[in-house]
Amino acid sequence: MADAASRLHALVEQLLAAPFPVRVRAWDGSQAGPPDAPTLVVRNRRALRRLLFKPGELGLARAWVAGDLDIEGDLYTTLGLLSGLIWERGDDARTLSEALRDPRFRSAVRGLLKLAGPPLPPAPPREEVRRARHLHTRRTDRRAISHHYDVGNDFYELVLGPSMVYSCAYWESPDSTLEAAQRDKLELVCRKLALAPGQRLLDVGCGWGSMAVHAAREHGVHVVGITLSQEQATYARKRVADAGLTDRVEIRVQDYRDVTDGPYDAISSIGMAEHVGAERYLEYANALYALLRPGGRLLNHQIARRPQRDESDYHVDEFIDAYVFPDGELAPVGTTVTQLERAGFEVRDVESIREHYALTLRRWVDRLEADRARAARLTSPGRARVWRLYMAASALAFERNRIGVNQVLAVRTPDTGTSGLPLRARTWN
């Protein structure tokens, strides 16, 4: 009888109806596949049972998070090979019902069942969150934000570095430091908003306070930063106090729907709108519009996906939904612009900075890879594995134009039509 790796490699190729471009090492120590390729390590039969009982991305994610699967060799190369074969097959991919009509496919499934051993479905890893069907109520949003952000500030310091900015940096060149690129991003936002001393800024989804501190210190504005994460708020308040800015910066644990102390001169929303949800997006846009004074500016910094031919086919990525951003949803940039306009905003500038996020994510992965053991101690081994996979896979997705990120500058233009922007608006560059 063939060893486990040879059997597994052959069965996977039979399932995919295509060559499997990575090497496989199985639980019995056997190996099979291209000799110079990166290696997919299948540590135990439980990995196969996870895939058989939950075919597709969620089964793979559970096996990865639990440590049943691992990768040896360059992570990006391996993910690139696997994504092209499994996740990016597009119109060439068969549905499960179509595949089951193929005798070769059914034979491969029977072979995997035999190789997997006793058919008992393993429990999901404890890091998996029970999803709330994208209700986006105040309660479910708070729970989703807590799942992602309340995992330990020390862990985020390890990954993000001293800036503690968890959004796309703005790179002068690939050789810039992460800290310089994040500082340049914050300054870019401030310049687009034309912040001036004495103004009021609302920072929606303020994270660990980086934007609030930068805007108050460098531009003399008064800032209200809101977040749903108690851990973020505690950390941000300490940063504000350490910077001597308590007279100019207030950090609240508050939902954007509950802010009532407008008007503000400017609003920044950096990496927060992805959590709002499609059904709530117009409500979000209306709320921010109402909080701005006439002539006030909004800078909405948001990840976008490519539009689909049939938007009703869109579904949230199972791995991201279960392990990373519960209830997060991405929209095409055109949809975002339309919703802002429906709320009354005049959209004045859209800047795509997609390549900048790929560079940012690779730096975060570098930091995590440099101290994986400590990362696992600070949160959990499974959680550290989640972040390693999602950040590396996201870097590839940005590089391949599967997703993008855009800064949309919008104005609450008054009835007079005076936007307050100069004739050549991109003075911030």
C-alpha cells in the first residue's frame, strides 16, 4: 500500500482535476509531490476529517487554526500556488453538485474518507466565533469588534509596532520604515481634511488613539475618538495622557449611532466602515453627514472588493467571517461613493492606495514571523496562526487586485455650493 503522502497527493489531484503544485508531508513522515516546491504539512488525519465534514474554505481554516495543517517554505509562494488552484479558479470551478456527478471525484472522496479514519467530526477551534447573520445591531457590532480587537494590546504592539496604527500605511518608497509610512498616512488624512487649530474632529473607530493624538498634537484640533473596544479605549486614553493632550482629546467607548454632540468641522473614519455592513451603510453615511457642519469634510478610508457581475452572488469570506472580522462586509468603491452621495455628501476625491496596503501587510507579517512564539503566548497559538494566515493572504489579494483600499474625501457642501476646496484640490500631495 502506498504511503499516506503519496495517496493524499494523488487523491487531491483527482479531486481538483489538476496538478497539485506543492509538496505534501503526511503524519507518517512520508512525502510526495514536486521536490523543490514548498511543503504542505498534514500533521494528522484530523485535518482530512475537518475538510470532509466542512468542505471548502472553512474546513481548511479550521485545520490551519487548530495546527492540523502547516506550511514549510515561503508562505507567500505557497499561498499563491494554492489560491490560484483552489480560491481563484473563477468560472472554471465546479460546484459541489456538479463535482459529485463525476465518478472520479466520488472515487477521490471515498479514498479520502478511508484515509481519514473514523468519521467523527472534530469540534471547531475555540478561536472560531459564532456568526450573527450580519445583523449589525449595537450588540452584535460590539461583540464582533471585541472578538477582533480585545485580544491583548501587547499582541497588537508586537504586530503593528510603536505606531499602533491598524490600517494601510502611506509609503514614500518600499524602503521606508513602517513607522514613517504610518505617520505619513495620518498626516495625509489631516491634510485632506484641512485641519486647523481650534477645530473639532470626530475620529470614528479611533483604534488605539494614533490619529487622535497626531491630529491634536500636530494640528491643534480638539478630537473626540470613538471605539467599541474597551481595551483600545484604555490604551488610547493612556497615550493621550502621556502626550499631555487630555485637554484636547477625549476617547469614548461609543457607537457612531449614539454620537449626538455635533457639529464637527471634520470626521475621519479610517478602516472602520468595513464593519458597518451593507444594510447599515446608508444609516452610517446619514449619521456622519448629520454630525458635520455645513462645509465640513469627511475622510473615509475603506477596503473595497471588486464588483461582481451579479452582486446577489456576493458572500462574505468564510475564514474572515469566522476567525478575523465577524460580520465584516466589503463593497465596491462605486457602491460606497453612491451611498455617501445619497446621504447628501459631495464626493470630491477618491484615491486608491491598494499597493500601499500590500506593503503594510508584509511588514506586519515580518514582525509576527520574527517572534511567533511570543505572539502565541500573548494571545493563543490558534489566534497567532489566524493572524499569520489572514495578513499574508490579504497581502497577496491586494497585490493581485482582488481587493483594494480607497480614501474618499467628501464634503457637506452647503446650499450656496461653496465646497471650501481650492481649485486645485490635491494640495495635500
